[in-house]
Amino acid sequence: MEFCRSQDQFHAHFTEYAVTIGTETMCRLRLLAVGLVCFCAGGLYGWSALIAPLQATFSVSAAQAGLVFSFAIVSFTAAVVVAPRIAPGWPALYRLALFAWAGALSLSLAPLSPTYFAFVLGFGVGFGAASGAIYITAIAYAARSRRPLVATPLMVATFGLGGSVFGPVWKGLATANWGLSAIWPLAGMLCFAGCLAWYLAGPDTGSDTIPLVKPPQSTPAMPQKPVFGLLWLTFAFGSFGGLMVLGLAAKMLETAQASVVLISLALAGVSVGNTLGRASVAGLAHRMSPFACIHVSLTFGTCGLIFALLGSGSASMTAGLCLVAAGYGVMASAIPSLTRTLYHPEHFQRQFALLLTAWGAAGFLAPWTAGALFDLTGNFDTAVLMAIGTTFACAAALQKLKARVARVEKRPE
């Protein structure tokens, strides 16, 4: 009874507060809170900065280090599919707060792991799953906002920004002998973001999003297997090179004999390139179709991979990896925008959750395969060549997807 009374008092206080500052301002505050939680979850992309302290702590190979990120991607993907079914009647910000606290707990325990396997469970499985649950909830919230074509890619960019910040921070703290304890600042920030989301949720969170209505009968029935299958292949092949770079950038630069300072700058460049690529789609939303954005992504990715392969020295490697990350960022934002264009908002969360299994498959195979090839050959040349091949495969799948969508849109009613 006391708990119920305190909840009622909290809701009454919150409603009064919302009326005082205005509904529009409250909508923006909620969107910012969602963005902050998503930003913290994006720290997952800063993973490669933790490879050196992980190897120093547990004496693992490059393939085993890459496997941590692979498990994180698999857990992320599984959470994306499962998260929409967790407390579906709750406001989005309440659910985000719970996911944030689960991620903070996993990150807090990971540096205390006595074995490599325990670290994989804490960081890879625990934080990976929490990150995925946060990501799909935040993207679905943005997709239902009043300006979805801008809010959705910006939310995707916010996730990438987390890697831009925490990658260099982790690298600097690890260099300062923090070891794996460098993870703890993110755990604290994620806990704070969860508290903020919980407070701002209030009893009327849904007022700042558009209602979901049934699509009109004239809407083209895009949820067909050929269309979704080609979209899945486009995302899987198009993400391979970028996820390889995000998972192993630090190791690739160490192999190129880059200095600690250059590695830190390169990690920041990779993360910033990823973030700017994601954010650029929001600016291009009214000037360029999602299909055209994906072509831009493939151009950046191919040029970056070729530059990293044929260039000499750590500087050219850095420039190439930044280009690949920028191209991947464009891909990461263009795919959800394309998905929302092809499917009615009512179907977006379900379709995009299933589509992210393509990203999960690429995320599992890319860093692990690249690490295994490095252990076998002593360099990343073969892995880069493989990534170039997947980029061309993505271009082929994209062309078939465009043709299939055109046929669906032109068919008689």
C-alpha cells in the first residue's frame, strides 16, 4: 500500500511538472533521455580498445579476443528479437531504464571476472544483450516520433557516438594501467541514464509519439519473402567490413606498427566516421533515397578497404579504416530508414528486429573470421580481401532488391 501511494504521488508530481514546462518540451526531454541511454549502449562499439588489456589479463589469442565481440553481437541480435516481447504494455522509457540497469550490472561485474569465459559472459553476453534491447527499443521509439525520417537515423547515430567517446576513453584508461577496470565509467553512466529515463517516463509517455494505426488496404504488401530476403542479404553483406573494422581496429593498427597515440586517434577517427556516417542520413533524408544512401555507403567502404590493403604504413591504414567506418555508418542508418519506407510503422519494429539477425550474422563472422585469418597468416590482408568481396555481394543484392521493390509497387491493385 505504501509503495502504491508513493507511486501515485510520484505520478501526480510528474504530471504537474509536465504541464508546467509544456508538452512539447517534455517530448524533447524524453527523446533526449532515450538518446542518452542509446549513447551509453553504443559503448559496445568501442570494444577494440579493450583487446590489449584483455590479452594482458587472460593471455588469449587474436581470434579469442575477436570472439568476445562476436558473442556480443549474437547476444545483441537475440535481445533485439526478444526485447519487444518483454513487458510490452510498459512505457518505452520504463523498459529502457530496466535494460540500462541490466547493462550497468553486467559491465560492473565484467572487470572482476576470474577467467576469460566469465568475461565473455559479463561483457559479451550480458552487456551485448542489454545493448541490443536498448537499441531496438530506442529505434522503435524514434520511428514513432513526430519526425521519424530525421529522428530514426539520428538515434542510430547516437548509438554510434557511444563508440566514438568510449573507445578512446577506454584506450586512454587502459594505457594508464586501469586494465579492464576502464569499463567501469560506462557502467556508472549507464546507471545514471537509466535513472533519468525512469524519472522522465511518467504516466503518459505515449503522448509524444504518433499512434499506430492499421495500414490502408491500398498500401503495397511489402512483407514478402523475396523482398525481405534481399533486404536481409544487403544488410548482412554490407555490414561485414564495417563490423570487422569496429571489432578489430586496434589490433589492425598494432599490426601496422602504429604508435599508442596514433591508435587512440585512429579509434576516435573510426568512431567519429561511424557516427558522422549515421548522422548524415538524417540530413540526406529529404534529398536522397535510402537506396542511394546505401550506394554511397558501398562506395566509401570499398575505397577504404582498398586503401587499407594497398596503402603503406600506419597512416594509410588509419585513413582506410576511417573510410570503412564512415561507409558502415551510412549503411547502419540507411537500412532502418529503408525498412520504414518499405513497411508501415505498425510492422517496423517486428520487421527491423528480424532484419537485425543479418547484422548479427555478419557481426559474429566478421571479427572472429578476421582474427582467425590473422592467427593463420600473421596479417589482415586476406580478411580485407574477403570484406571487399562481401561489399560487391551487397551491391548485387541491392540491385535485385530495387528491381523487386519496383515490381511490387507497380503491380495492379
